[in-house]
Amino acid sequence: MTSQYLSQLITADKLSAEPWPEDATLYQPYEAEQILLPENASCLAVKAYLKMCNLPFLIRSCANAEHMSPGGRMTKLPFIRAGAFIFAEFEPIVNFVEQKELAIGSWQDEDEKADMRTYVSLVENIFTMAELYISFKNERVYKEVTAPRNGVVFPWPLNHMQNYGKRRNALRLLKVYQWDDLDIDSVIDKVAKCCETLEYKLKESPETPFFYGDQPCELDAIAFGHLFSILTTTLPNMALAQTVQKFQHLVEFCRFVDEKYFQTRCLPN
Amino acid sequence: MPKSGRDGGASKDSKYDLSKISARVDRVNVSGLLRTHNDYVMRAADGLFKASNFQDLMLEAMSTKSYLHELGIFKDVSVHIDVSRGADASPQGYEVTFKGNEMSRMMGSAGTEIGQNEGSLRTELTIPNILGRGENISLQGSYSSTRANDLQLKFWKPFFHTRFKENRPEMSFSIFRQTDRFDISSFQTTNIGYLVDFSAHTMVGVDLTHSLQYENAIRDVGLLNKSVPFAIRDHCGPKLASLLRYSVVYDNRDGNVFPTRGIYLKSVNEYCGLGGNVAYTSSTAHGELNVPLFAGLVAQFCARVGVVKETKNTTQLPISSLFYCGGPLTLRGFKFGGAGPVVESTPIGAQSFWCTGAHLWAPLPFAGVFKNLASHFRMHFFYNIGNNNSFSTENMRSAFGMGLAVKLAERARIELNYCVPVRHQDTDRILNGFQFGIGYEFV
């Protein structure tokens, strides 16, 4: 116990000592051909967060990004390689950035930070499960979108085996979070409640664009990642997108973040 | 007893010249066939009918007995030679009867198996002679120090009963699951697939053994540690490999483990890329030359070379197909893979390698005293030279030493060597001192 704690302290010191590497690289599946909705949301959240922190990073797309990842709770993606360190998924990457004292949200007080963490956890769980549900549980979406995209990088019959394994893992995850026996209406209801909570939070400070005032924080990144992915992904079943579109403040929020962090840099190029 | 031998035999020589006794085989019987089809044993009698004297008859009977054993259907075979009787019996006519005891319907075995620098526990369940012509199905499972939980289901069929029996053709089809662990590089490969194998001998001048295999397998590279160099992590994930493998062996040594004379040559060539998303060609060659000297001393020269290349620009050489140079089977005085390229202080395989060995083998001192035991042991002095990713003499690795070798089951051997590395690079993992090795193909 003591040695483990000491080891963590040493690691923390090591992490904070090194500056952010210029060649930090984010690994993700191929965006146009391969990536799935839950993975796209997670990758977009991480990208938004790093842009909000003004940290430079490269993006590398590869077919085996998921298998290269050291693992995580949800999608295992994206993972970031920063110097000798590799972290996967939104929360570990955020923790890593915070260790270097480069994080947005350092201006928040403890109460506000704890409050934000609650929202982040809510957003991550509800939206990721909903995305997994619509991608793997809905038969039509699975056949027309999920299976062809996931299998595109593997030759036959490896593609079918990979699809089978991935779907089984996704269904197992849904079962763990007790989403496997919900019907689509219950899922939509959960998503609607989550959106309602977020919109209420956004309306608390109507004159500022972000959830906690003038500056962005973790919650802005992850909410943008999930909401924007749901809104911009075309599926045979658009129930999730239609649900999110009902909340105008959230749609405006996504448009604002997209223009501020993703569009302005692209236009001059 | 031939009647001609009885007359005056007591008064003349005490030995009979069997080649002078004429004989003729009238009939050959093979009994004990229950599940076996008759045509599978028909060719057994070919040689017997050509015998014209009793000595030839005896020799042919013995070789036919061996042949019946090789067919893989009998537990044991006995031979009876009797005078031919009946209306159609000819003078000096004989009947030869082979009594076979067919194998049971199911056989099991458990034991240990020797691999290349590994020992493993193996269990096997075999159903022999399943279709009546020597076919068998076997289910084999093994657990070893470096492999984990291998499983293979194999169907094997010989064609020893055809007119090509001299070439000993055989075919097999197997489904396998195999895990190769590369602990020094912190990854393992799980292969699941099937293999079709055809092998035969050719006797055009020299006796060669050929094997042609088609393998289709899913290779999944997984990591064994959290902290692994990124160059290795890059290879993670499943890939589909579809490959042809051709190997040829020439072996005229007088022994497998401790030959005193003869040459052994082996070449294995792989072409991967018939479909799937792995593409490379790989060639490995191994040679061994044994020269007897005086007083039981034998000089031995060994060499091995391997090259692997990618064949399509879009693919990457699979890490599990690279060569690991170093270790008791290749370069003594180095740890396994310890004489190869290194990335972030972790050994990674090489795209090409060569290594050579020169040995002086000697029987143990006092070999005459414990004759039977001593024949399983040999002493040797050795000098190994090798390199990887380069065929020049720059940056070579080398080591010398001496050791004791033990023969194991007429196939493999154990070596305990004292090694002194001579030339090595900074990143190499040398082993100065005692080194243990087990396997069946050493350099």
C-alpha cells in the first residue's frame, strides 16, 4: 500500500515535470470509412478538449487503433501518445493534461469542479450507452452502418469475426450498465432527460457561451463531442439526432464550439 | 525344414547356404484385417513373389513386415512361412502368412514433447485407421513454458498403398489454435486457422523430402505488458494470413543427434499474400556438415540464414515473422533474441540474419567403461559467429566455449554450455557463463 502510493507520487512528479510534447499524437480509426458513432464522439471530445487547452497535437488514423490502445472503460478510443506515455479515452487524457497544469478549468473552485465532474460522468455514461445501443442493438443500423464500417479494414472472413466479437463486447457493456433490456423509447427518454439537464445548466448563465461561464471546461468538450457526433452522423434510425435537435440551446452550443475551435483554423488553409 | 537339407546334412557343413535353396512363393495371406480395406495391403506382397531362393524370401518377408507396420494400421505383425499345400501347390512352393493385430478404435497418450528451446506437456487422442486405408484423426493439446494451451485437430492420410509407395506420399489437414509468446519483446501471437500439408520423397539421384503446405490463419498480436515500445504496439490487432510454405530436406547423416559423418540441408520458404492482409516472403536455410576425425572426434560445421521481405507496399512486415537471433540454438553466449536489433531497449526481430557454428565433438572420457550410458553423451568445443540485418563482417557477434550434450529420444538434445562472448554490440544481451539449451536443430 505504501509503496504503491509512493509509486503514484513519483509518477505524478514525472508527469508534471515534462512539458507538453510537440509531437503528441492522437490515434483513431479512419474517420470517413471506419469509425463508429461512439468512437467518433469520444475522439471528438478529446480533440475539442485539447483545442480548448491550446495544446498542439497530430492526428494519425490507422486500422488497428482500437487494438493498439491500452484499454479503457468504454470505447478504448482515442488514445494519445505523448512522449513515453500512452493514455486512452477522455478521462485519463484529461487527468494527464491536468497533471501538467495545462488544463482549462483551473479557474474553477472545488465546488464548481465537483459539480462539473458529476455532469461529465452523466454525459459520458448516458450518451455513450445510447450511442452503443443505437449502433449495435438496432438491427437496421447494425447491418447498414456499424457492421460495414467496422469490417471495412479486414478481409473476408476476418471482418465477420471481428464484427461478431465487437458486437458481443458492446452488448456485454450495455448489460453491465443495464441498458440491454431497454426499448428504443426508454433510450430516447433517457437521452431527452440528459439533454434537458444540460440545457438547463446552459441556461443558468444565458449571457455566456459555455456551461460554466466565459471559459470552456471539461464538460464543454465532452458535451460537444457527443452532441455534435449525434447531430452530424447519418443513420437509418435518426431517433437520437431528432431528440437532440429539440433542444435549441444545445444545438446553438454545438454550432458555436464547432465554429470557434474547428472551423476557423480550417478556413485559412 | 526343407527335405533336401536333411539328407547328408549331419555329415557335411553345419550351416546351410539359404541362397542355394530354391524357393517360390505360391500365396501370400494377410490376416487380421477388420476395418482395413484389402487394397491397402495389396502391395505388401509385390516383393515376395519375385523371390527365387529362400534367403530372398526371408529378407522380403522381413521388409514386408516393416512395410505393414508403416502403414499405420497394425499394433504388431507376425510372419509365418509354411510349405505350400493343396492341389495347385508347386515344388518348393511356400505360403507366407502375415498376422496383424489392428489398432484399437481409439488411442490416447500423454507425455512430454521437445520443441525448440522449450519443453511441453502434451496429450493426444487418436482415432487410427478411420476409413480403412490408414487414415487417422488426432486431437492434440499441449501446454508449455513458452506456448500456452495449443490445440490441434488433424486428419492425416497416407498413400503408401499406391504405386507411388516408394515416394511415401501423405496428406494432412489440420485446424489449430496456437499461441507463441515472445516474452523478451512483450507480445504474443495467437494463431487460429487451418493447414493443408502434402509431403513426399523424391529419389532422383538423392533422397529429398518435400513438404508443401497451405496455411490460412488469423494472427492476433497482443501485448504482455502495459509499457511496450510503440514500434511493437503498432502491430497489435488481428490479421488474416494466407500463405504457401515449401520445405525441402536432404539428410544423409548417420545419426540425427550425434552424427559422425554426413550432410544435412534444409530449406523452408514461405510466400504470404494469397488474399488476407499480410504479405511477405520468407526464406530460411540450414546446413550441417560432419567430418569424422581420429579417436572418435568429429568436426561439425553448421550454418543458418534467414531473410524476410514484404511484397506489397501497403502492408507491414508482421512482427511475429521476424527472426530472433541469439540463444542456445543460434548464437550461444547470448540470450534468446539478445543479438538482434533493439528499440527502446527491447529486442525486436530482424529482417535477416545469419549464424554459423564450428564444433569439435568428442566422446566422454572413460567412454569405454560405461559404454551404454556414454553413448548418450558428448562433449564439444564450439565457436559461433553471426549477425542480423547485415551480411557483412562488420558488427559481427561471436562467442566460444565448451559444453556437454545429452541425446534425448533419438531426436532432440540438451546442451549445457559454458559460453564466452567475444564480440557483441552495446545493446546485446550477452550471457557469459553457463547456458542451457534444448531442441533438435542447433547451429
